[in-house]
Amino acid sequence: MKFPKNLTSKLEIRMQNNALRKLSLPNKLFDFSSNDYIGFSKNKDIFEQTHQYLIDTNCIQNGATGSRLISGNHKVYQETENFIANFHQSESALIFNSGYDANVGFFSSVPQKGDLILYDELCHASIRDGIQLSNAKSYKFKHNDFEDLEKLTERFQTELTEVYIVTETVFSMDGDCPNMEELVAVSNKYNCYLVVDEAHSLGVFGDNGEGLVQMLGLQDRVFARIMTFGKGLGCHGAAIVGSQQLKDYLVNFSRSFIYTTGLSPHSVATILVGYEHLETEKTTIEKLRENIVHFNQLKGLLGLKPMFVRSKSAIQSAIIPGNQNVKSIASQLQEKGFDVKAILSPTVPEGQERLRFCLHSYNSKEEISEVLALLSTFVFLEKY
């Protein structure tokens, strides 16, 4: 079948750069690649309790599809959103079908013409895509550089209506965290609205996995938090957590909420049961934290620390420049039974290609020790 020449050319360039993305099936290797940080996606109790909840509340008979404003709403949404709001110590929560939908829906509708969006240069593609759909002006600031942020704020503040500052509590490719107390201070100083994506923080930080903002007691200083469930909660969907006025506004003006089929009762019930388990899974969350500490200690002992981005989260990235180089080492680790993925350019900037290790509560210390020992061996062989 005929295919556009310019699209063919783009695919050929990807192949020439050894950067062509391909889909792969699940495997039985030791998991160091998924975002299922505390194992909720494979939790039998969550599966069974979700099914029982649907039976007890008669939600199985109320599964009409459609936008939530037409026929896709059901009572489990209200119960789940109320639970999420209480869990995150907020006035309200609004569920979206995915983190991507939540970010696009927020940034395309909330900042208005005449407003300013200042976002960290390493913010996720979903945030950037939402900003591109906005009528507000936008500028990126250097990664976690709040002096640069202040300069931009001072430069534009007098000529704009509202200023939105955007960051993530855990950056998905580097795994590092911003100094949230300092960022809140900057936001307050210039009377800005702070928006924080906590996709990779939920289930990881806080006694109950509530996220970094709450762990630091800053929830009342943040205008909106985007909580994504496809990582720590192990299921589909996301929620924007904030004031009741923000929820009312999004229901009326967020196109990715209005013009899409709502999640099924089963999907929403899984979110609810997942959140309930966060309150009882302290041992699991603590096991994840122990693994993060063990990983960080071991990479120091093995002399690997200089190649890793500094991180205290479940995401640990070893910089190995060059698509071919990083793919080669990833393949060697996979051959030894460890599912570690290579992140290639252009997903990350050229020269910043990396191995991305995702740690989980169910990884054993022996698995962590072995995969880092292998990495040390393979990196040494590549150099010499």
C-alpha cells in the first residue's frame, strides 16, 4: 500500500540512528523496567476485592459507556474521587483516563491567553503537549534551577495576568527530585500557581505512598497535583487533585475530560481498591525504600556512582552515551536474565542515552546485587 515519502524518510532516519522503537511482549526476566513499583498490578487481593466491590455495589449492571457528562458516570466515580481527595488532603479530585489525558486537559484549558507558563525543561511530553495547545505564553527554565526560574518570573511578571510554575516530583528519565520547599518559596514570592506532576511519586514517597508533596506537608501550597495510577498504583487512569473550583472548571472546559468515554466501573473500582491498599501496605512501601537504599549503596561500592544520575527514587539511570553502546549493554543484561531497558535518543538528548533501572518492592537484594555486578563487568569490558 502507498505510504507518504516524507514519513518513510523519518522511519529510515530512525533506523540509521539505531533508534527505531518496536513493541515487545512481556517476558519472564527479573523486572527492572516496569513502573509497577510496589507490585499492585499483580496483587491478587486487589483483583479479588475489586470484583467483590462491583458485585456488592451492583456496578456490574451499570456499565454504560460514554462521556461522564452523558452516560459514562456512575456512583463508584463519586466514591473514588472522594476517597482520593481525602487521601491527598485536598478539597476535590477529578479522574481522567490517563496521566497523558490529565496533563493535556489541564494545560490546554486552565492557563489563559495573557497568562504565562514556566516549566522545567525536563517535563514530560504530556505536559509539553498540553502547553502547546494552550493560548498562554510559555518558557522553560533550566532543570531544577530556581535562580533561572526567578529570572524568567521577574522578566515577564509585570506584563502577564497569571503565572503557572510546572514541575514533577520525580522526573521519569532521571529519577531525581526538585527541592520542593525552595520551589514553593519562589512560587509564593511571586504569587504564582504551582502545578506538580506526581506520576512517579505516588506509592513511593510518604508513609502511605501519598507522594512527595504530602510527605513534605506542602499540599496546601500547590494549586494542582496530577496523580497518575499507571505507575505505583498498578492500574489505569489519573486524577487532578485541587480545589472544588478547579474541579468545576475542568468538568466544564477540559476537552480531554469532556469529549471521551469515561473509564469502566471496573477500572474505577480498581483505583479505589488500590488506594485503600496504600493505607495498609506500609511493609511493601518500606521494602521498596530499602531496595532503593541498597541500590544506591551498592553502586557506590562498585564504583558505578559517577555514571548514575543522583536519585533517591525508584528510578535509577546510568548514562551510557550512544544508542549502540547502551543497547549493547542492555542486551547483555537481558541475556543474563535481567529486564533492563535502554533509553535512546531522541527520547533523551543525544549523548544522554542511558540504562533505566526501575526498582520494586519485589526485587530481592540478591537480584539488585547481581545486576549491578554485571553492569560493572560489562561497562569495564566496553571501555577496554
